[in-house]
Amino acid sequence: MKNILFGITAIALLVACSDEPGSTELVVDLAAGKAIAAADCSDCHGMDGRGETSEIPNLTGQPAEYLIDAMHAYRDGGRQHAALQDMTSDMSEADIANIAGYYSSLPPLTPLSDSVANEASYNEGAAVAAICEECHGEKGISMEEGMPSLAGQQPIYLMIATQEYKTGARGHEGSEDMLEGLEQVDIEKMAMYFASQTPPVRQPPPFGDPVAGKAISASCGKCHGAHGISHDPMVPSLAGQEPVYLVNAIKAYREHERVDEADMPAKTDAQIEDLAAYYSIQKMEASVEGELTGQEMAAKCDRCHSPASGRRKMNVPSLKGQSFEYLVKSMKEYRREDRDNSMMHKMSSRYSDEMIETLAAYYASQSN
């Protein structure tokens, strides 16, 4: 692609807030950018910046610096897309700047009405959860000796465990029959319902010493979190758990009846009872908030993507008015860590498909 010289049509676009360190002005030629867009970009992104299909992102209104960073990532292999890698491979810095300047200068798109979905309610999982409550207790709060509580657990952990029971990968008599017919969306709704519950603090069990158990718990906190509250979506919380269940589960790991990659330190029977006594009386909090709307979930995202001050960092994209399907696709890629961004990996790891779709529907319905 030939280089296009800057001419009298060149204008200055701020690509960073002027009071930020390293702030610079990027001079771009809008006419040149429009010409390149017409030749190379419009088949997918249109001349108005709207993606031609639901899985192609809208470019209009995005910060110029973000678009420049994205094209650099495709050109340098940081993002994988064969067509975009080929197209950007011969682009000069001026070409990239001109394209970014052109699309960022376009007026906001009107959101597509068919991208608006109904807000999901986590309480839809209550009906599905009813099949589990006969054993695990109302709202997943177990009062039956030896039966684990589900209330407040990490939703991803609950989803995986339920799938394993459904397929028989985890052996438990009757589980396969009980869960037969449940679709993935049903399992997600059930997991979110249980995860949003906050159980009451338990009374100390008739065995073990909680004070001694607290000291022993130091070796467990690395994985299960302080006071047994896990912040890892793949690791269960131990706080507030039914104490006899904890004793049986820890012994099962010790005897290698259960297998865990973490290689749990061996404990005596007395130490196990002390641990169970300590963890069972810790206050358990819900791992997710119940009945969140897309707008409520977006409040955390807006800290970066749409701050109240209006001073969004110029290398952070706008999400408002973006394609619903593209947002879903992108968030799932971050959740799988197919896209490089450690902060996004951490945030999206807690999101079920239902949550992602709710959040995407909210942003897709907003005007940029």
C-alpha cells in the first residue's frame, strides 16, 4: 500500500488527554484515511464504521489511539486474524494513523434495535435449583450432616461440578438421573442462583478446636483464600461449609480417594477436625450479586470504558453501541485468555455465558 503524503487536508487529533504524561498530538489526513477505508476496510466495517456482520466490530467513535494499537497488534501478531494481518503488514505508520483518524472522527451510530435482549434475572435459576434443594437445603444451605452447602460458592466451580455429576465424571449415586435433561443454560442459571445466596453463620460443631484450626488453615489459604473465601473461580470456598462434609472431604483427599493437583498437605484426624471446626463457623458471602441487570454489571466496566469524568484513556475502547454478537465473542475470548489482557482475564473469569450476554445486550443498546 502506497504511503499517502500529509497535505492541506491534514488535521490534528488528540490521541491522549493533554494533561497526561507522554501526551502527544497525532496529525492525520482524513481524506487519505477515507480513501484507504474505501479501498481496504469498507467491505467489513463499512464507510460509516458499522460492522457489516454481527461479529465484526463497529469502529466509529472509537478513540484513534485504541484503533492504532489494535492495528499494530494485528500487524505484529499480538492479535490473530489472517486477513487483517495481511492487510496491515504493508501499512506505514501514516496509513494506520489516517485510518484511525477517519473512523474515530465519524458520528456515533444509532444502536440497532434488534440487538437489545431482555435483562437476565438470576432468580430464573431458582426453579432449576429446586431439584438440588431436597438434599443440599433451601437456597443451597445444607443442614444435613455430611451434605455440602452450595450457597455462595464460585459459579464457575458449581457449573463444572454439576457437569461432572451429570456426565458421571464425579461419582454420586442418582446424580446422573437427577440432572438428566438439563441444558447448559439451565446449569448456568442454577449456579448463579446458588452463588448469589449468603448463608447464615453456623454454630460451632461438637468436635474440633476452631482456634487450633485457624493456625492450621495457613497452608490452605493459598488456594482457598483468607478465612476460606475463595476468589479463584475454579477453587471452592470452605467458609460456612457443613463441618462433617469438610471432615469427610479432607480425609478423602488425604487417602487419595479424591485427586487434586494442588497436592494438599497431609493432616491428622485431629487436625482435620480442627480445620473443619474453624472453616464451618466463618462467615460466607455470596460470590456474585443476585438479580444484577446489565446496567448494574456495566458500572464496573464503565470505570475504564466510560468513566464519570468523561476522561477515558484513549487506548481503551468504547463499548456503547457496539455489536451485541461481537461483544459476546470478545468477552468469551478474554474469559478463555485468547486475548492478551490480564485485567480482562480476571474480570471475565467470573462471568457465565448468561452474564456476558446480559452485559453485551446493555452496551449494544446504548448510544455512543
